[in-house]
Amino acid sequence: MKKILYEFFSLFFPELCKVCSCKLISSEQFICMDCLYHLPRVNYHPASRQHAEERLFGKFEFEQARSFIKYVKSSKYHNLLVHLKYYGNKELGEFLGLCFGRELDAAHFFSMIDFIVPVPLHDKKLKKRGYNQSEWIAKGLSKVSGKEVIINNLCRETGNTTQTKKTIFDRWKNVENIFKLKNPALFEGKHILLVDDVLTTGATISACATAFSTCSGYKISIVTLSIT
């Protein structure tokens, strides 16, 4: 019955692939099988340094860093982040987090993680958008790993302008000292997995890591949905 109803409503309100805009069949969710198969994954060998780690190396101390897909603005896969951030498709973030989480779990990435912490939005931007896309990615990772998502301890003290068109230097100045921990004791001695949607220069993740300086005995790993 569910399949019949789905097919009936899809005649008038078809669900479209967020990448290629083709009509989805009942067994597909958000992305058609062809686009899902051809996701521009960031391939890496477990024993070698991965692209995300190279991008962040020397900026702060971390254990591991991983990114799921390559972000190329001219690619049709650019649509994924547009839908996730600006078109209200927050569940897409959870879906992609699940996909990435399964690959990370197969590599035993989560074995030493204690908490998952999404990069926070400022209250004004959160109110305007209605959700934090990084939090929804973290939800998908949590469903796979079983690790708790903590959303209220790392906070953004001040708002900042978008990073999109800024130079490397301006990106770093734009996020300088804007994050803090409300309760540093909660993360003391814990291994924290920081989650963000895009890794560009590493300025935002580095600013988050700086906020942990009020903790002791902590470790940080990083996961981003995409990397430029």
C-alpha cells in the first residue's frame, strides 16, 4: 500500500535527485543511485596521510582528520551543499552523515571517540536558517557510531560574516576568538570529534580547536562532509 501511495503522489509531486534533478524511484532517498555511486569521494589509504590532515597539519594538534567528498563549485555535486545549507534540506545532512559514517566505521575510526561536536552557528544565523547543517551531519555519524552528539557546550560567542568570498588571511581574521566552551570540564580527558560541512583553509576548525585550550587532557579529531 505504501508503495502504491508513493507512486501516486510522485506523479504530481515527484522527489528529485539533489544532484542531477532526475526523478527518484521509491528505493532512493535524496540522491539517485547513479549519482550516489559516482560521488567524488576523497580516496585515501588508511596508512597514509589524508587530504584533510594535510590541510590542517601544523595549525593545531589533532589525532585524525577525514573528509567525505571533494567540493568543486563547477561540479553538479555542488548542488548537495546548496540544498543542505540554503534550501532547508537538513535531512540530507543526516543522510550524507550516515553514508560517510558507514565508511568511517568500517575503518574503525570511531573506536576512540567519546563525543561528537558539530561546529556551532551563531544564534542569529541559526534562527534565520532554522537549523545547523553540521549538527545534522553529526546526527548521521552518531546513528552509525553510537556516540553522543553534544551541541550546547561549544558555542559561537559572536556572529561573523560569511567566509565564502574571503581571502585566506581574511578567513582567519573573521573567526578569530569567536568560539568558547561553556563547561570545559565536560570535555576534559575526552576525545572529541569536531564536525563541519566544508573544509577550506581550516580557519573555522582551528578557531574551534583554540576554544579547547581551557580544557586539559583532551584530544581532537575532525570530520568534514567536503573539502575544497
